[in-house]
Amino acid sequence: MGDRIGLVFVSHSELIARGLVDLAGQMAPNTSLVAAGGTDDGRIGTSFERVSAAIAEADAGAGAVVLCDLGSAILTAETALDFLDDDQRGRVRIVDAPLVEGGVAAAVAAEAGDDLETVVAAARTAGGDSAGVDDATAAVEGPGAEASDSGAAGAALSRTVTLVNADGLHARPAAELVKLAATFPQKVTVNGVDAKSLLAIMSLGLTKGSQLEIASTDPAAGDAVDAIAGLAASGFGEA
């Protein structure tokens, strides 16, 4: 995990923080995800000691992103950052983003091996911040599905796949799609949205039997389009 950005979830509730680690861990099993919820004596609140320990655990050298639920949690996290040495403080970021959506998006970006700024940008997209979205979500592609002539307008390449997953394109398969897309340098879309954006993919609300149109205007994106189409056709490992 040392080469990946770690994540810290700071909540006033220990159960919420632990639950977020469990949720994000389903999509980012190789990323350091650390809960820092509640007070030292188990009450609702935040703890400087817990947040400090969580940052130390999450940052194995690549850096860490800290997400918080309420205002005083941010204050606690900021105080913890003040006590870090200059070197570590430079690679730890507190991000103003929705705790659940931002945490999941950041976890997927971290799992893909993205750098600190890209993980931060991924978290911020959950709050409607489009700045850095192109940098944080700039690629998509893959093998194995039928070609489609009805691709997105102007698309140089297009494949159409029928979604076979019983529960549709829920969080886990959506995360697998985004992680695969992130391994390619070309820009790819799924039903018109950026294949590197977890929140955009999940917002499609695709159910079993829906059509996924994987497309790109980049002539060099053939391998990416084929790979993503192949993953979808396989049921993302669930079918």
C-alpha cells in the first residue's frame, strides 16, 4: 500500500467512520483506508489523538487525503496537520467534499494508483466541483464486444454491450470499470459520460438489460474501448 495515497475518514460517529471504511474497501481493497471517528471515550465527537494516529497509519509515504463530516471535525483535522513535520504536512490534504460520495470516489482513484492531486480532484467532483475533472478522469478503453454504428456523435470508435449484472451497474462493477479506464491514456465515454468518473458512471442508474455504449473520438483508443467492452460483457466478474 506504500505506493498508494491513503484515506482518512473523520466523523463524529465511530460507527459512521468504520462503515465508510467498509464501503470504500469493497472498491479499493489495496488502499489504506483508516477510520477516525468518535472521541477517545466512545462518545459522539472527534479526537485529536485518533485523527493524528489515522493520518500516520494512512500515509505510508505517498501521502494521505482526509475527509470530514462536520465543521468541528475539520478543525480537529487541521490541528492534527499543524503538528506534522513539514515533509509529511506537504503530502497530506484535507478535502472539502461529501464524506460518502467523495470518499468512495477518492478511494477508487487511490486504488488506481493516482497521485495526490488526482485523488483530491476525484473527491471534489462529488461536491459538484468540475475543476480538475479532466485531469482526474482522463481515460477509458477495453476488449471484446460487438461494434456499433450508432455510437456517440462524432465518435471514432464505439462498442455496445448489454449489461448482464443482476443488480445493474452498482458501486462495485462501476468501480471496476473506472479503474480499468484509468489505465489508458485516451478519453473514453460510457453512455456519454467520462468512463474515469465513478460518480458520473453510477449516476447513469443502469439496470440489467441496459445498453452500455463505450465510445471514444480518439483513433488510438481501440484497445481501451475493447477492454472496457470486454469487462462489461463478462459481467464485471459477477456474472
